[in-house]
Amino acid sequence: MAVYTDITDVELAGLLADFDLGVALSLKGVAEGVENSNFLLETEAGRYFLTIYERRVDPADLPFFLGLMRWLAEHGYPSATPIPDRAGEILKAVRGKPAAIVSFLSGLSVRRPGAVHCREAGAGLAALHLAATGFPGVRANDLGHAAWGPMFRGLKNQAEGLKPGLAATIDGDLAHLAEGWPTGLPEGVIHADYFPDNVFFKGGAFAGAIDFYFACVDALAYDIAVALNAWCFEPDGSFNITSARALVSGYESKRPLSDAERAALPILAHGAAMRFFLTRLHDWDATPTGALVKRKDPLEYERKLAVHRAAPDLVLFG
Amino acid sequence: MAVYTDITDVELAGLLADFDLGVALSLKGVAEGVENSNFLLETEAGRYFLTIYERRVDPADLPFFLGLMRWLAEHGYPSATPIPDRAGEILKAVRGKPAAIVSFLSGLSVRRPGAVHCREAGAGLAALHLAATGFPGVRANDLGHAAWGPMFRGLKNQAEGLKPGLAATIDGDLAHLAEGWPTGLPEGVIHADYFPDNVFFKGGAFAGAIDFYFACVDALAYDIAVALNAWCFEPDGSFNITSARALVSGYESKRPLSDAERAALPILAHGAAMRFFLTRLHDWDATPTGALVKRKDPLEYERKLAVHRAAPDLVLFG
């Protein structure tokens, strides 16, 4: 949950004066998004989301993120789209921080996705990749495989503190990933954080995705790998093969995978687990106890790493 | 900000199955209300607030609070109203906690109210008192003047810790309040927490009040006294007499005060400052550092106490 920046009625009126949205009718800070301050804003013109970007988002990346959201909405993908002000600007400022008003996307995220949700989510992810085709923006994946070794060098003590012996195990994983990481896979814009809480459903059907603030250009199949980890593990730590097959077949209903992409899924899933393990390990230590952000347990992803390490083909063959 | 209780899509669907509101289209936890978990809920039937009552609210009081909200809405007061399920029940349960769905009330609260807002707020408070007339519910003010002495007995060390010598000063205030506290003033249902963040405006006009979870039966003029403290002090601690006059005259535009009520305002305002000083002093110490609740500074009300102590007639004559 997060509302880091307060916004007064007077500041809001000042912001809205630049837009053709009428006056504000209500404003509610929402407990959503750990990176930014988010408000549900109702004006005479309808409902919107007002986001104020906090320090974890690099302002230089905002034109990519907001441009992508606009592109996706214009290309038929159910995504919140930034609203331009009268001068055509979508990137605004509130209290000296970057801010944007985006359209409201309705739908409900699913807490415990089943195979049917996974199939829908997979299809929605392929639709995202297809809709983003041709988007001219470029942003490297700064949390991609090249970053993991350097990231872990500063986190070895934390890993040992979490579980004695873990640093050596992670070093082994990193060597394995560096050696076998696939090249030449089809690339494009990926969501890179396609977790259940970022995907909306209506009546069991995919209804849209939110939170594009990790989006970047990388292997498309890596996005599937992130999703397999996020959607297809049971609360007891076991991998649900039915859900995984449903997710991949949902994806392939819109965009069939090449043989190389399919063959790469096990190592991509191992790597995707590494990415979230490392950032959670970093945040676990870096988040002050009194912060208003809920810390995410790195051990959840340590267990996923162990699953991929022990049975690399699980993702594909069960 | 507060979302203490999580609610899953499955639990929400279970709750809504009892209502004629269609299925859920979106659910957002809102950073509002320190006592409860609040969600903005959109269903096929419209927009609502879903509140889950946490431990600070006594479940035995909920029929009074919810009954009052319904009564007010039925009597023309702009208040969120509880929605009954198909069996006519308004008090429901989520995860074993009491919960209610209430209608969505739009409007914006004002961060720094001016005299015009104070006039509107005063008129809105009188409208509340008039609309509540005849409401059959009864709830004593458990934070009223009789409670302050006993409350402070357990807080003397905290007061001294805040400011050496403060305990004796507060004891003096309490003796003064006990001696001069007015009796026989017109009583009725009061809001008892009529602060700017609980009052909504649209286009500068009063648009409704929320958060009736301190409402009780007490002297109507005491509600004005609470509001004078909450609305008419400047950030520098000075009392804005123009705002105070506007608030009282707004009130009297709907419900003229008796001579006794008017004469009682100074001591009522002193007492109302004591009530918020004491609860803030208690919460200041009792709130764990890591809690998701923003602590409110007791010193703000210690300064207001000092103003009333030094110039008791300020509230009326400037």
C-alpha cells in the first residue's frame, strides 16, 4: 500500500485546470502500487487514476512507460491510457514530482489463480506482446540476466543471513544461468512484472493489465517465464503443471512459440525466479521497519529457485 | 491510511452473492479511515464503499452507527447509506469481522478551510443535527467530559514526557472543566468527529459528511465546539475569529443557538480540545512505530488547550 505524497484540494484544482476534465468530484488515495502514490480521481468527465511517481521510478523512463500505455490502448489492448492535457502533455508535476492522469481500468485481480485464469492470463500476455509490436520506444531491462551477478555481489551476507549456505547455492545458479542463457530469441516489449495483482478479470475473462513500470525490451519468452513463476506455484510451494500448461497454451492461442523459445522456457523460468529473489532480498534488507510498504518475502522465490534447480524440465514436461 | 484486512476476489464474490448488486467490477483498498479497512467497490449496480470494522470499533455500537447513517440518508441528509442485503441485513461479516456496504458519497474534503468553507461546514453540521432529530438510537459519549479525568490518570507520565509541567496544567484544566461544565443544554445525536477530512464539498458548497463512528448523544453545542477547534485554527496555532464566526453563523442559519448554548461555547471548546488532546496523547504512546496508521500529534491540541485557557472568550468575541 502506498500514498507517499499528499495532494490537497487546491493542488488538485491547479493540476486539473490544465485538463479538459472538469472539476474534481472525489479523490481517494488507494492502497495499491508500492512504487508510487496512487489516487482514484473522479471528475465531471469520468473516473481516472492519478499517479505521482516517487523516487523508485526514474523520471527518464516515464516517457517510455506512458508512451507504451498510450500505444497499447491505441492498438486495442485493454490498458489504462494516459490523458493528455490541453497542450498535449501527459507528463505533469505535483509538488515537484512527476505525475500523470490515466484512464480508469476496471476489473478484479485474482488472489489464487486456477488453470482457467492462467489460460486467460497467458492469452492476455500474448495480446500485450502483439499489441506492442511496432512501439518505437526502447528501454533496456536493467533487472535482466546481465544484472544478476553484480546485484548478488552486494547481497551475499543477506543471503547467508536468510539461510546458511545459500550464497554458494546462488553462486552456482548464477554460473548455470550465465553459461546457458539463450540468445537470439524473439524480442520485443515485455511487461516484466506480470503478476496476478497486475492482471484484471471480468467474469473469469482477461480484462486488462496494469502497472507497466518495469516494462522494457527483452526476450518475449522471458515474460512467460516471469508469469509461470508468479501464477503457477501453489501456496505450499509446489509447481502446478496444469496451470503452467494452461498459461502457455493460452499464450500460444494468440502467439505460437518457436521451438527455440519453448526449449528456453526452463532456464528462463530459473532466471526469472533469480530476478525476483534478488530484488526481494535487496528490498528485505533495505526497507525500514516502519515503512508503509509491505515487504515481500525473498524465501518464496528461494523456494522457486530450488524447484527449477532440481527439476529444470518441470516447466515444460512435468 | 488503513487496509488491515485483505479481501480476496472469492470472499468478495461470496459477500456480494447475498446482495442485489450484481458482480464486482473493481475493488480498491483506500488509504482512508484509521479505524477500519475501507474499499472502494464497483459492481454492476454502481459504486459503493465496503468497510470492514477492525478492533477499535465495538461491534455492539455498529447498529447505532449504521442505523444513524440510514436514518440521515432517509431524512434528506447527504450521508452514505448502508445497503441492505436481500434479507434486509446491513451488518455483514468478512473473515469473521463485521462489515457493511454503504453507498458512495462523492465530494472533496478541504485541506486548509477558509471562512467560506467554515460557514458551509457549520450549516452542514446544523443540518445533521436537524436530520437526526427523532432518531431512536441511543449511544453515550464514552469520550465525553466525564471520561477525561479517569483517562488522564493513566497518562500523566506521558504528558510530562511531552512537556515538563504539563500534567499539573492539565489537572488544572480538568478541575476548571469539571466545575464549570454546562448542564441542561439541548441534546441530540452529534457527529463528535466533525473534522475537515470528514466533510465533503462540491464547488465550494457543503456536500456531505462521512465517518459517523464516534457519533453519540450529547449536547448539540459540543459538536460545534469540536468543529471550532478542528476548522478555525491556523497552521501557526492562532485562532481565526473570522472562520469561527462564519462557522457559528452558518450553523445558526439552520438552527439558531439558545443564549445558554452560546454562553457555553467557550468552555465546550476548551473541553473539546481536552478530548482530542487526551486521545492523541494515548494513541501517541500506544501506536507501534511500524503501524500503518499516521500518528496525530498531541501537541497540536496542547496548543489549542493553551489558547482556550488563556482567552476563554476568544471563541465568541475575539
